Amino acid sequence: MFEVTIDGKKVKAEVTFYTAWLYEAEFQSKLIQDYMEGQEYEEETDEDGTSIAVVKFDSIDWMTMTRILWAAIKTAKDSTPPYEQWLRKAGGANLWDARAALDAAITDCFFRTEAS
């Protein structure tokens, strides 16, 4: 579970398999495919010569991020209104920070690196 700030208020969110089901039921689309699609990375080298991948800001579908964020919030709190109603009331958030939290939660849920 993680928190994001929307309209200055902390909101709990969680990514589970149920989150993917909610997303697919609401948007008739696949959460992981939508999340990964279109994200472009540039490889850069830091001062130590280490290669790092940097996400190209303009390649991210920010509305997809709001849809995934809604599904994660609804996973944590079932009384969250349907997406369109939620959007009408959500006045502002730092989607860059929300995306970072979603990255970590999606990786932890769907792409764990633990031994089988």
C-alpha cells in the first residue's frame, strides 16, 4: 500500500491482481500493456560512467496514469466513485510522484524478482 496526495490530501492506494481486474472491467483494456505502452527511455551515463535509463517525460500517457491510479485507489477503498465521477472531483496531483509510486507498486505486484 502507498499514499498519493490529491488536492492536498493523502489518499491510500494499492496495486494487487484485483487492481488489474478493476482496470480491465472499467476500461476494457489491459493494465500492464497500457502502463508499458509508449514509455520511451533514453540511456544516459552519470559521472561515474554508470549507464542509467531515463524515462522520456513526453512519452508517458498521463491519462493512462490517472486510470491506473484510480484503480489502485479503488483497490484500497472500495467506496471510491466510478472513474468519471472521481476525475470530476480530483482537482490536482503531482502525477510524476504518483507515477513513481505506481512504478514501485506495479513492479512489486507483477514483476517480483524473488526466487521461484
